[in-house]
Amino acid sequence: MSFRHKHILGTENLSREDIELILETAESFKEINQRDIKKVPTLRGKTIINAFFEASTRTRLSFEIAGKRLSADTVNISGSTSSVVKGETLEDTAKNIEAMAPDIIVIRHGHSGAPHYLAERVDCSIVNAGDGTHEHPSQALLDLMTIKEFKGKFDGLKVAIIGDIAHSRVARSNLYAMTKLGMEVRFAGPGTMIPVGFEKHGAIVCDNIEEAISGADVVMMLRIQLERQANTLLPTLREYARFYGLNPEKLKLAKEDAIVMHPGPMNRGVEISTAVADGPQNVILDQVANGVAVRMALLYLVSGAEMVEE
Amino acid sequence: MSESNTVILDHAGVKRALTRIAHEILEYNKGTENLALVGIRSGGAHLAEQIRARINDIEGVELPLGAVDITMYRDDLGSRGSLPVGKTDIPFALDDKKVILVDDVLFTGRTIRAAMDALMDFGRPNTIQLAVLIDRGHRELPIRSDYTGRNVPTSREEKVLVEFDTDNAPIEVHLAK
């Protein structure tokens, strides 16, 4: 089958077949990352702009390495050093970037929907690297790749996603993808961090972390955004850690072979204890390693999709 | 399958050709020292297994075997869309090996060019030799095979298909118009 998406805006509009093709492609690309010469000529001559209007280390590095290992030319711009600070609109910035003829723009933006807005206005491919509190598709896909590696399947798996669901684009992208793959998704977090209506999208909203974790195959801890929500949505961090932090004792409620995931960066001692973060069930660095492979797959697939359309 | 479809190499013919290729490889290289087989996915990888089994029958030596997927080395991404990318699996060091690259059908030579680029990324082989079951002509690059099962004159529009059974053993070769 061929891949027909010119843009990767979210997992909401990807089908199960799309997701499976992306993961299979990523599994093939993963081998490159273990070679002595970690480079293939697949995207030679393509130009990829990483436009990060919001802070990021891991995702930007991951996209940049993915592009470089496929021999594309990758160029980074960040919000603080771009003309956005001079008052240029997003559309003007994008049009100016496009005038230099890139093939793909990878964009992270603080506003939900920014990548979709651009996708309607530019000719090149847009890959969403996180938009506001909306979606972070490449993160969900690397999570799925890691789950597949450790569990060998998706159907019937129980996943507990714990933390600030309301502001988490990781939770949204994972929910859309996981329900399509036949997984049971449970959410738990403080009442101020759980939006109403997620049941309509197939999630099971639990009253407490214990209920969500019980019998789970996968426990995914979300980052508490200390810089943003910690003061208004939570009484104290210590209380959050006590009720919603993952420690070895709570983890015992999950299946014995459950894996622990975290999209990073971790607040050790807040949402995840050091004993769990470094414990035998954590697959956090596997997630990071798979991130490069998944992003290589996305860049490769959107590059070809353009031609299928024409 | 289209209307006109002729068998250009039957089952016995395929087996004889592979046995002869195995003997030629051993004769030319004076034994199995430093030899390794790498098949191009998917047909060539299956044939490489066959050649390895035959060399094992003749010399009692199990050669290192790898498989290479050339999708990421293609030069036509822009015109064909994203083809599925298969796995490359070369579980041994290529440095100083005499690598026998195996493919089912040699046509334009572009696949072989891509496969050689892929091999170079894994190390520095002593030599790369090419073994193909069918050479159908129409080369677009200066590439030739060292071991050929059968030369088959074709027109560009025709298709040459090597048929495999469910165990990935070759059955016969068809020419379809």
C-alpha cells in the first residue's frame, strides 16, 4: 500500500493501516542507527526546515538527526531567534520560508492548530512536532513503536496515562492512535487536569491512579508542566507526587511485565520516582531511540506521498 | 497474469542454473575462504539461500549470509512515491570479504548500483561479484554479472517474473507480455 498523507498533522486523521505502515517503515530504518556509518542517501537533495517556535531539546534533536541520517539538509530556526519576535505573522514567516523552496517544514508551535493553518497555505509538506495542547503525533508513534517492541501486539492491551491530561498533546495523540489499534486507554489525574468529554473519544476516565494502573500493560506518566500549570492547578507538588506520582508500590498494581513510559523531560520525585524511572520496567530511553526511527519514517513517507498525489 | 505468458526456465532448469552458479563461484574464488553471500530483497535473498545450501553440499562450508533492502538507496523516490522499506540484515563484518551479491533478474542495473552503495556503507569488501538467475538486458549503467543463470533477450515492455513457493524456494521463471 502507498502512503497518501502529504502532511502529518496528527494521529486523529491517520488510519490503522497508516499507523502500521509508519511503524513498519520505522522498524526498517532503525537498523541504520546501529551501523558504523549512520547515513543513507534516501532524501538526498531534500531540504527540511525545523521551525521550533516553542522550547524543545529532544524532539528537535530527534527530527534533525532523522533528517541528517536520510541525507536531507536540515536547517533549524527557533522562535526566540527568528523574526517572530519582530512581530511577523506565522503566515508571513511560513511564506518567506517557502520562498526558499524547502520540501518539508517540521513545526512546533505554542498554538493548537498552527500546523494545520500552515498546511492549507503552503505547498511543501508540514510535519507537526507538537502544537499547543492539541497533538504531538511523532511522540505517539514512537510510543507505539516501543509498545510493539516490548509487547509484540496492540489489540487488547491496557494503557494507563497519568497526569495533566488536559494540557497534554501526548495524551491526545496517543488516545486517537491507541483506540484505533484496539487498545484500552485509561486516564487518571487531578480533577483540574482532566477535561470532560474524553469518554466520547473512547477513553476510560478513572477516579484515581490505582484504578487506572490496576492490571495495566503499559503505564505512561505525563510531565507536570512546572513552568505553567503547577501553581494554579495543583495545591502542592508534594501532594501531587503522593497521589499521582508513580512509585514502586503503585507500580505493583500493574501487570508484572508492565512497561513504564515517559515522554520526557522527567520531573524526578514528582510524577515519577527515581526508583521507577531507573527501574527494570522503564523503557524511557528506548522511546528516545525509537523516536529517531519514527521521524525518519515520517520524513520518508511524506516525501513520497507528494508524488503519489500528483 | 497477462495473456501471453511463457515459461523461460522451468523448475529443473532453475535448479541446474543455481547449482552451476554455485560451482562457478567456488571455481573462480578457489574455494570458500572469505566468501560471503548477500541477497537483494526479496527474490535475490531467497536465491542467496539456495546458493548457500548448494555450496554447503559441495564444500561442507556454511557461508555467511546477509540480505539487503535497497529501497532507501533508490534514485527514483521522486517519481514512484514511498515504497515500503524492508529490513537490511547483514550479521557479519563485510571488511575484506569477497561478497557475492545475488539478485533474481538483472535489468537496468540500477538496483545493483543501489545495492553496491548499501554494501559500501557496511564496510569495505575485498571484492563484490554479481550472481543473477536471469539477465534480460537493457542496461542503463555499466554493470555486468559475473555468474548468470540464463541470458534472455527481452523487449523493455515485457516482464520477467521469478516465481517462488511458500518456502521461498524458486519454482520457475516466466516471461509475460
